Amino acid sequence: EENQHPKAKRAIVTQGPLPVVVAINQPGQEEVEIKQYPVSELMKEDIVDTCGAGDAFVGGFLSQYYQDKPIDTCVSAGIYLSREIVKGSGCTFPDRMEWKE
């Protein structure tokens, strides 16, 4: 995937329940590719504690990024993990993780 160029500059913005925004600028190009990734809404009663959600997103994202997965996969893993974190008190993981690429 062309977005995986090692010197491409990337900016990823999370916005809680709003879409994740990814901006990618390839070396030597003025254009910036911007893509939004929707975040499925959680029921209000499922949200226990948002502390650690951003860190969890980064962890999920980087776990795939360092395996050279496409940006779409990286964002998907980040969204998944951050959604799991907000369902519990503090930064705790469920007994079983079920994210699939």
C-alpha cells in the first residue's frame, strides 16, 4: 500500500466518539491525503471510564503499524482497543480480546 512509505508523514487525531482522522503526506508531494474512520457508538450504559482510551488507541494502532499492516488495519485495532478500555473501570482489559483484522 502506498501509504506505508517509510518516510511518509502521518497525523492521527482521535475525537472520542467522533471519527478518527488520518492525514498522510508522501515525501515530495504537497497534497495531504485525509481519511476519516467512523467509530461505532457505544450505549451510554456501556461507558464506564474513558481514562486510558487514548493510550489504548495508540497501543492498538502501533501493535499493527510495527507489523507493517495497512493504516486501515492499524486504525481498526486502535478503535477496537480504545472501545474495550472504556467499558471497564481504570485501564483494564477484558478476559478475552476478540479483535479481528
